[in-house]
Amino acid sequence: MATAESTGTVVIIDGSAGPSRPLRDGLSAHWQVAESIGAAGAQRYGLVGVSDGANAALQHALGNPDAVDVLVLVSPTAVRPAADRPAAGDPDGDAAEMENRLSDVQCPTLVVFGQEDRSVRRDAASAYRERIPNCNIAFVYAAGHDIAADRPQALLSLVNDYLERRETFIVQNQSSVINP
């Protein structure tokens, strides 16, 4: 089975927080960074989604489990408070469906939040951690929703390390406690 390490291919899907050029440029020093999933050209690849792009990456990983080798979600907004969930038949119903399908994610996953992010509900990290098998959570200090702009080097180091080492990147998977 090919992995992101052997193919060296990573796809980045940018979201509404703006282009993550420093992340893209930094990862390209170690990985073949594809501009789109179609351009990846690899049988399996790593997938990094930023902000609304994280939701698109999550949806792609759910629909293509044989293609995505490792998933990194930066500031995802798929998990919402009950009051903000769309009604049945609403075009935003896809987000609610994704939230219900988090347990179907099959690849190692890192979910990254800015410690000062006010666009994501407070308990979202726990929801991702509890529902996605083999999920790790990281918080970037002194960063809001746009981590790529607030702390570009910290985000680059975190994402690059996870792509390379998976769940052994910082904490062992046996513990759900992260010490600051």
C-alpha cells in the first residue's frame, strides 16, 4: 500500500480564511504539493484542508477512503452547535451529514485549531477526537481562525511533522491529554 511518505504527494484545499501560501510553499520543500486532487496523480495522497477547505477535505476523505492516506483539517467548521445546524433539506445539510459521518474517516487524522478561534464552537475538538478513529487534536497558541496568517511557521511545523510521522508526531495515541 502506497503512503504519503512513499508517494510524497500532498493536496491542499484552501478555504475562506484566504490562501495558505506559506503553508503550501513550506510543504513543497519536502512534499510534492498538488494544486488540486485531480492533479495529484498519485494513487494515495495526503490531504490538507484549511477553514472551509477543511470541510471539503473531510467530505472528500469520506467519499474516497482508498485515496486519502492522511488527513489534516485546519480550523474546520463542520461540527456546529445544535442551534446553528441547518434544517432538513437545507443546502447546508451536507455539513450536518459530515458531522454524523465522522466515525467513517479511515485514515490517520490531525485536527488543528487556533486557541483564540471564535468561529468554531468550544467543544468541537472533543467531538472530532471522540468520533474520528485515530484522530489527534492540536491547538496553536496565539492564533485565531486563520492560523496560516497568525502563526505560519508553527502551522507549517505541525502539519509537516504530522504528515511525516502520523500519530507519533507529538503525543502518543494512547493519551487524550495534551500538556501545554
